[in-house]
Amino acid sequence: MRKTFTVCILLCCCLIISAQTQYTQIFDPHFKTLEVKNLTSRYNHPVLDMSNADDYLTISFDELSHDMRNLSYTAVHCNADWSIDNLSRFEYIDGAEYAEITDYETSVNTYVAYTHYQFRFPNEEMRPIVSGNFLIRIYEDSDPDKILLQTRCHLVDMRTGINANIRANTDIDLVGKHQQIDFEVTTDRMNILNPASDLKTVIRQNGRTDNEAFGIKPTALFSGKVSYANSRECIFEAGNEYRILDISNRYVKDFDVKDILLTGGMFHVEMLDAHPRTTKYDYYTDADGKFIINLQRNAYDDQTEADYYWVHFFLPAETPFFDSRLFVAGDFDQQLLNHDNEMEYDAALNGYRASFLLKQGGYNYLYLLKKKGEQQGSCLPFEGSFWQTENEYEIFVYYRPIQGRFDQLVGYKIVRN
């Protein structure tokens, strides 16, 4: 009886973990600067085209030491909502269950010692054979339960077309604080019996997961076409252009950098006090939340010669927000609004502060406020929201017929205003 009870408990725990939404995330604080790039894509998104056999992603990260660690990775197939599905490995991967990461280099002439790891996916050892969402997990000592970090990526089988546009005339306001996405999916190359239930659509703004639109309902069905127009589910805060941090050159204090000092054997970057931008749209070219590792000098390899700096942010506030939490958000912290990028209120300084260990390069970030009990962060309190803001929207179309066992990714589109 006791053995049966234990097995049931373990089974329930596995089911709960599988049902959880999986994110790009670093679990071990010794690992930094997780990058996933498709170098053949203009925007370097972690999306692969199934029709291009030569398409691949480069996945890289650093471990903060010069110790060689025995790291491996595996791929897991997920549903449209990023919960782990019930497919066996043999149904979605051709090749090995896991592969070792053998491409690594130690840092050169840096104050912070680190080892840079990278690998390609797919590769000769591991190649996906179905479309959909894939979770790449990195672990140590051949122990798949010892997950150090993981990243999302997508494999798309382009069997639908997507036409979309962004407008400021929304169902909430006219030329105000929001943007609305209208789009249609052409399905004439597929035999979809019930598009309303067989298709799932997702819209993601600037790579954010807290405010993505999921499970959008069609507003009209036509022969060979599904329309999603005038839907309140597709309305987003327009926000403001991302703030910029440039620490690619320690001798140049650019943008909001106040000072760069070498203290205690490490570089520290003091930022200028952040102030709200709620009354003015700041027009300049940003990277919609992304970051790039680079050095503004003659470097043989930015990835191993760039140093790590402690960057200290400060946002003045006379009193704390008792019903909300404040975050510094961008791709550098995987766009997650959790304790890793949350700012703390310092009563002695009358403001919020946060510090991040960042590799030299250029970064985009926003200050987002999230009310307790809510998932979505808001730009309104500090960044403002203006219909003119240039944003990037990704549209994903998934297909699962009535008897289907997994969500196929059959459409993908990037739209910018």
C-alpha cells in the first residue's frame, strides 16, 4: 500500500510539472547571458523554418568560472501554451536523447572569470521531425533532473499565410495609449474542418510573455480564411521606446550611465536616477528589448573578451507601492517579472534600487509595474504609453485537429509599425 501511494504521489508531481508553463529561464545564478539566435533571420528570433534544412539556432551562455563543467542538453516538445505535451521523444526528435556541449572557451583578460559555451540546434546528433514549440534544457553530469537553464524555440511548418496590421484606432481609445492588431490567417493549403477550435493563435509584443495574447477567438470565418479583427484580446499598451544602456566601452559614459568605476576587483556602473516618461513620447531607435554583446575596441572575440559589470539602477520614489511590484524588464533577464529582476524599495534612499551583473554590450530595458495578483506588467506608471511607439509583434498560428496529439506550428509572422 505504501509503495502504491508513493508511486501515485510521484506521478501526480510529474503531471503538475508537465502542466506548468515553461519559460526561457536561468535556474543557477552562476550562469549568465543566455542567447538564442537564428543568424539567418533579420531579427535573430529563436524560430526555425522547417522547409530550410540548413536553418539552425546558436545557443550560447556563460558560466562564471574557468572550471570545465560536464554539460549536456536535450529537447522537449511543448503545447501551444508551453506546457509539456505527451509525445514520446521518438515522435519529435530524430537522433540522440541528449548531447554533450563540447564547444567552450574561457574568458581572456577579464576581471570576472567565465567560460563561454555554445552549440547549434538542430545538428547531426539531434534533429526535430515535427513542428511546434521546443524547450531546450541544459543540465549537468548527465542528470536531466539537474536543469541549469532552459530556452524556448520554435520550429514552424509554413502551411498558412498571415496578413496583419497595427493600428492606433483601438476599441479602447482613438490615437491614445494602445495599439490593436488585426490579422487574418489563410488556410487554403490545409483541410481544416473547424478553424474556430482547431487553430490557436498567439501574439507576443517585443518578446514579452506577461502580456501576450493567447487563445484569440476568430471574429469571422470564410472559405480558406480566418479573420481576427476588432478583437479586444489583441489590444496592447503601446508603451514607450525602450531605455538604452550601453556599456560596450568603459571609457565612454553614454545614455543614462553616470559613472563606471573599478572597485574591489570589479567594474561597477552607476546609473543616473531614472525618472518617469509619462508625459512625453521619446522617439529614438531601440531594439525592442533585445541586447547585444560587443566591445567598442579591436577585439578578437567579443564573447570571450567582454567583461562583466555590476550595473546599479535607482528610481526615486517618496513612498513604496504597497499593492504593486516594480521590475526592470528586457531580454537580458528573459522578460520574466520575478524576483530575479524585481527592484527593492530602500527607505533610506527614498527609492527603488536593483543591481544586475551584465556582460559588456548594449541593452534595452523598461520599468514595469505589476499589481499583486496580476500577471501583466504595465508601462503606464513610469514609461507612459503612446500610440506612436514602434513595437514588434510576433504572431504564431498552431493547429491541432480533433484527433491530434500535439500542437503543430503552421504559421509565423513578424509585424512592426
